[in-house]
Amino acid sequence: MMKRVKVFSLLVLCAVALSSCGAATDAAPQEESGSGITGMSVAEIPMNEDETFSGIRCCGDSIIVETDAMEAEGAEAESEADADDEGTNDVGTNAAEATYVQRFYYAQAGADFPEEPFCSFDYNERSAIDFIGGEDGNVFFILTEAAEEEDSAKLLEISADGSERTVADLNDLCLGSSGESIWDWSIRAVPGGDFLLVSKYGYRLISQEGEIVRREDWKEPRSYDVLYAGGKYALTLQAENFQTVYGTFQRENGKLGTLRDISQDARFNRTGNGEDSLYMYTNMEVSLCDLSTGEHTKMLDWTDIGIQGDSVLGMYGDTQAPRFLFREDNILYEAQWNGGNPGTERTELRLGYVSDSAATRRAVAMFNRTNPDFLIRMVDYGTEDESAAAMRLYTELTAGTGPDIFRMDGGYMDDRAMGERGLLEDLTPYLESSQVVSPQNLLPSVYEALQTEGKVYMLPTNFRLGGFITKERWAPAGQAWTAEELLRILEEEPELRDTMSSKSHMLEYCLSVMLGAGGEDGASVLEDGLLEKYIRLAGYMPEEAVYIPDDSLRQDGKLLFESFVLMDSETYMFHKAEWGEDVAFVGYPGGAGNGMMLYADNCYAVSAQSRHKDGAWKFVESFFTREWQEKITPNYAFSVDRDRFEQQLKHAEQVQWYTDRDGRQREAPVLTYDMNGEVVEVFAPRPEDTDSLRQMVEGARMIKRGDVEALRIVQEEAAYYFAGQKSLKEVADIIRNRMGLMAEERK
């Protein structure tokens, strides 16, 4: 039955059983008494047991849900026969015959979803390519029909009473000689009259009588689309100066306009308020877009109301109390927010970030949903380049106006230097007193690399492992590759100098080695001569990184080295297959430990100036709870939790089998790839592979740290050496001097 189930306050969403019985007759917002939080209603939209969700259209005040289903003929008769003849396994032949159908459910804002579909199509006979809601409860479809000679396509209107009307024959109107298919076309909303069909080959404006009002065919396919057409205006998506931009088109006078500062992932739905208003929503926020002026006004951030924007499928209804559909854990929900301030009487925390992350958005949404005492607001520093963003963060943290929590992924800032200047909170006391995560729970190598004189200033939940990869003849496996040895090979065998690395890459590796070591291995490369050696190494590299597609060069030892980053056992096995059995993973030359670099993923720091450090730590700590480990914490990279890391390695060893045509059991590859026209199969790691990978992680003593200002200094000054304008000693001395001055200025 397609009905709403159990309306409840969002803040107790996780505490209320979603399987409660009963249908809501009204989806008005519910106020949580005593919380001071503006309420929002949430309702589950259950599918029938034989259905799977396929798509939706939000059209002003209406919503259309599409599902796919398999209907087995004779199922009811079979069920009755089983009840009458217990233990009988004889099944009628009709039970094996299945019909695959599309079902469409139509509902108005504030009303229950119907128990029966608005209409349905048998895939064997008819198939809806696209659909859109009209006025007065009708729906329009681009429909294909199977025919004896040739499939036909038409624009079909189905009214609220179930009656059908063919508006136009689309074979004649849309399909020309350019080779396009009806599957290239889509239908857009035009309130009050016409129908707009668009494709990359052109468009058709069709009247209610099925006549062409306006048409245009393009000689070459265009990156152009009409997302919505109102009474006077259309919203367009088109190519402009090699970029995709959103624009407006005034239908009466043909005047074009451009919508500025629109995210590339923006989605639009018509509101129920007026023909010139649209909901515009991204993974982060919701705005109201006015096509008459081209302006857009922000309404809310998804995470503020406990919703991960990635899960939102569509919006509709009144702009004062917008409705939206979202899907979590394969469950479809409808929600309504009444437009109030969701942060009333909650302690506000700010979380700053430079690179957007779905994992962070989901975590913030879950935290805001389940913690009535705190509200985390996300602050985007990524509107600037990394250098400007880092400087802005330094300035704000120094002034005590920075965010309470900061996402440290990317390695563009040095947590140790920030901690030593009193900008970041030492998380060690929190770890030692936590009932959720402790130093003993973490991989020793990761925890040691994070430490600076016994203090930890940032905490990741996952990591990747990086370094250099080569042949054992150049750097025996298990031994750290020295910068001197690499320089000797490059000087003696110039034919091996073509690599993926560039001058810029090599200088960045230099800075990473300088800043990466933790624990007792934190010596600076500026004091032991490695700076000069890395500049010389960079001198052998090309200006731009060159990808070598020919794996035979790797196999035959004609490629000296390239960088690698492992995120799981599969990527480890892939690189082994790519380079051959005599492969050596050697880390970065001159680096601490085995030279391997730990790249922090989903990594957070807490501001030392925050007035709500306990709340900030509560958010960071949440990633290590059992619930968040299963639902929120990423699993796309190695876990820093030692038990979960071992589970990942053991899980990767599991072999999958399949039966070939001869009936023999064969091991299934975990991945395949093409090498010079031949398919290479990569299989699950064996225990010896897992042991080698484990030893690589255990021997790592560096974590990726960066400083965009320091990197700029190194790159600027090294360029004089590459151009032959200054000696190596002059360049190294200037770099040391400038970096020393930079450190003094930051104190």
C-alpha cells in the first residue's frame, strides 16, 4: 500500500521505529515540546513488496513517484492452492510467467499517497521514457509502444479519472534523419498550455492540440537543455565559452539572461507559489530562484535540519513550508519544514572545510539530527584557492574567530605547527578519557605519525598509503630507498628518466617528507641536506607529469619508478600485477621509517579557541561509535581502528568462485584491466600478500602534512636553479631563510 506512515519530529527520527502502523492524514510540521527547536514532519513512503523505487517528478503542488514491479500471473490462485493443499509443491505454469510493469503514483501536497497507482504500463507493450505532471491531476508521458512493424512513440496525457488522450505522434514530430532516438528526448513542464520536448538535437513546443508551435533542429548536437519553462520564462542550461552555464529566457521578447554563481550540481523544481519561482537545491543548501530577476535567495542548509543533501530527490509545494523527498538506507521519505529557525536554543558549532565531502555532510546531518543540544554549521573555505583558504584560516584561528572543528583532509596544512602555536587543541586527553576510542584502539604506526612530542592535533578515521614503486633491482623490497641511490641511477641511466612525476610533484614530496614524520622521527630535511637532493631529483623530472600507458615498460624494468597510493588490498594487488612479481614498494627517498606516507582521510582537528570543545570532540568521537562505523564512517580506505583494519584485510582475502561452461569451479578475479590489448585478471590477495601489506603499514612513520605557503616558496626558488640562474646552494639557502621568516611571522 502506497501511503504515508508515521509522522514524527526529525530530531527523534532515529529513536522512533519506522515500521509503526497507521497513515498520517496531514503532514503539518510537528513542534517538539520543550526543545525550543522548530519542528519538521517526516513520513515514510513504503513500497509494495514487489516494487522498487525508480524515479520521481516534483511539479509545483504535486508529486509523481515511479516504481518498477514484477507481476507474476496466477500468483493469487497459487497462494490459495497452497493453503488448501498443505505440503503440495505442484505449481501452476502461470506462476512462472512474469510481467514487468512501471507504476506511477500521483499525490497532491498535504494529501495521503494513494494506495493504488495512478496508472501502470506493461514493459512488453508500452514503456514510459519520461513524464511530467500537468494541471488538474493529469500526467503527460513520452511513451513508446511495441508494434508489429515498427515501435511508435507518442505524447500521452492521462487524466485524473484514468482516461487517456494521445496529444501527438512523436515519430513524425521528433525523429528526423540525424539518427536520434526517442530515448534522447525528454519532456519539460510548461504550466498553462504547451508541452516542451527537448534533446541535444533540438526542441519542439507542442500545443495541447498536438500541433507544433515552434521547433528547431540543430545541425550539430548541442550541450543545451531546457530545465523548466514557466508562463513567461524558461530556465536553460547551455554551453557558453566552453563552460556550462544556467540562464533565463523571456518567452515574450526572446531576451536572454544568465544566472550567476550557480553550482554545477544544482537541481531545480517548480514551486507551488508561482510560475516564475523555482526551488534550486544542491547537496549543501536550498535557495529560491526568481526567473524574472535571475536572483536566488538562500532558504536553508540541509545539514542544519538534519538532512544529507545528497539524499534529496526533489522539492515541491509552498515556499513558506517546502516539502521534499529524500532516500536513506533505501527507504523513501517525505518531509516538510515550516521555515522556522532550526538552531533556536542550541549551542552552535562551526565546522570549516576546504574540500567538500559527502561523508562530512552525512556526519553533520546525523549529528544535528540526534543531538538536540548542539547544531553544527558547515563553513566552506574552498571558495578561495588553497593558499588563500589556509591563510584565512590561520588569521581567523589566531583571532579566535575560526571554526570550532576543521576538516584537515588534503594535507595542505601542518597540524603540528598549528598546534605548537596554540591554534589547535591537543586531543590526547580526550582520547585517553573517551569510552568510545582510545590510543590502544588505533594502529600504532598511524598514532605515532600523528604525535608531536606526545600530543595529537588531528584525528583521521581512515587513511591511504603512498610512496614510490619500482623494481627490486633498483631498490630491494623492504629497504628504504635513499635519495643518493635514486640520484645515482638517474645520472647513470638517463633513458630511465621518463616518469609520471613532474618537477612540482617532486618538490611536494620533499615538503611532505620534511613535515610528515611524527613521534621520535620528526627531524627537518632542511638540516640534513635532503632539500638539496630533492631539488636535484626534481631537476631530472619533466615540467608536466607524463602518464605511461604501456605496462610492458613497467614489467620489463624500462620505467624507473612512479608514485602510488593504496586505499585497499585491491589497489595493492593491481600494482603488483602491473609491475610484475619483482615489484618493490619503497616509499619516498629519505623519509622516516620505511618511507611510506599515510594520507589522512576524514580527518578533523578542534580549535584551541573554541568555547565548546566538548561538543566538538563529541562530533569527532562519534565516527568511532559502532553505529557510525557501520553507517557514517567511510569504508573506502584503510581504517585507523586496528580491529577494523584487520577485518578489512581478512575480508579482502575471501575468494569468490564461479562455475565455468564445463562445470568446473574457478576463482573469480577481483578486477580485470587491459594491458596492451590483453585482459589481465587480478585475484584476491593471499595471506602472504596481506602480510606484506600489513608490514608496509606497520613500518610507516610519516603522515601527509602540507603548508601551501612553504610549498610556494620551494617551487618559486627552485625554478631559478632549474633555469640555471642560481646555484643549488644559493637556492637552498634562500629557501631556508624565507621559511624561517615565515615561521617567525606566524608566531
